[in-house]
Amino acid sequence: RGRMAEPVTWHTTLLAEVGPNSEGPLPWVERDYTPVSCAREWDLGRCELLVKVYPDGAATGWLHRAAPSRIWLSKPVRTLHVPGLVPDGGAFTPASVLLLLAGTGVVALPQILAHRDPAHKLGISTPRRSQLRVPIDMVLSCREDDVLLLSQIAEWCKDDVLGLRRCVLLLTPRKDDADEPFPDAPAAGVAEAELALQGLENACVLRSRVNATIVAEALGHMVQPCRYVVSGPGEYNSAVRGILAGLVSDEDDITVLSA
């Protein structure tokens, strides 16, 4: 009998042909991205990335300016083992998962949910114990003019089998000097978020930054043992990890990913 495919979340490395740059002597730079499309689509030759454009970003600036017709992506690289949701494997099997995400860290969500439906989303068969058929809740922090994957999140909140059990969307004010994160792309803001999640009993929108009270309330709904996955900018990750450290009994239950 053949071995069953190993269930993992994954990312790919993009090679940006930027020309002369400050990162080294070669005319390109590398950036890691977690696709929002599924592994099955990759096998069919398609890959969808969520790319936030930064004015001083070497790779994202090049993508926006050059709009290349072809880009180079590496073979998929393992990010986390499933179902433990840790980089180095292990025997931990969570009874629930709490996602604490910010900004482009939301790309972890579709990758994790894909394991609820491996035949269609991954194109492989996996043991039922690896399919994350456990409650998955999310606390997502976004800038109020920059709500990511909004329509998809609304659909996942409506799906009580393959989607999210609970979702708390935190909207934070835009800084006066903030740049447009996705130039030329339609933006989703407060009104769009409230409309998309209107009438969903398992979702709410709050105008607040993440804090200990919000995290503690989210923890109160989780079945133990729980895996806590944190993914966002560095400052967010540090702050949320610090909050969790005061609330959970074992810090090994926390997985932190940079976004």
C-alpha cells in the first residue's frame, strides 16, 4: 500500500526581477507568499496571491509598476503540519482552533479551512483525524479602509460544516499618512464589512484594536486542548503572544507566523 500524502499548509517564494537593488548583487529579490487559492488549483496551474503594495517595497513596488505577464514561483514549501498546526510536526491534535490574525495574516485562514475538505481543496485523501473537523474561530484585525477577503469570510461564516464557527472582525482607524495598500483595487471598509456580516449570528464587527478583554472572551468559547495561531505584522504578533501568555496554561499551544 502506498503512503498517504502528508497534510500541510504551504507557501511559495516569488522571484521579483527588480534590477539593481540594496539587498544584494543579483538583479532580483525573493519574497514568501501564502496563496489564498488551494493546493488543487496549484496542481491545475493556477495560483492566487494576496499582495499588499508598499511604496518602499522592492518586490511589491515592482509588481505594481511592471505588471509582469509572467512571474517565477518556487515549488510549494511546507509552513505547518496538520492537524497540529506547528512547523515541526508532533502528536498534538487540537479539539479547537483559534485564529488571531491581522492584515495579510488572513491568508492563513483559507489554507487551514482547506483541510476540512481535502478531496476538493487539496486533491488528496487525508485521515479524518487530519481534517480539522473541530470548531475554528477567528479574531481578525484590519484597518477600517482595508478589510481583506471580506466576501469569502462572510461565506465561511455561513458554512457551519466547512467554515468558521465564530468570527470577530476588529476595525482600526486608518493613519493619516497611510498609503493605499492595493492601488487601483476596490477597497472594503466599515460599511461593506457591516453589510457583508449583517444578520450572521456568529459574526460581529467591532471598532477596536485587539486587547486582552477581546482575546479572553474568544478563549472562553474554545474547546480544550486548543491551538492558537497568530499571524500578522511583527508588532501585532508580539502583542498578541504577550496577551495569550497571560491567559493560556501552556505557551507551546501558541503558533506564531509572520505576515
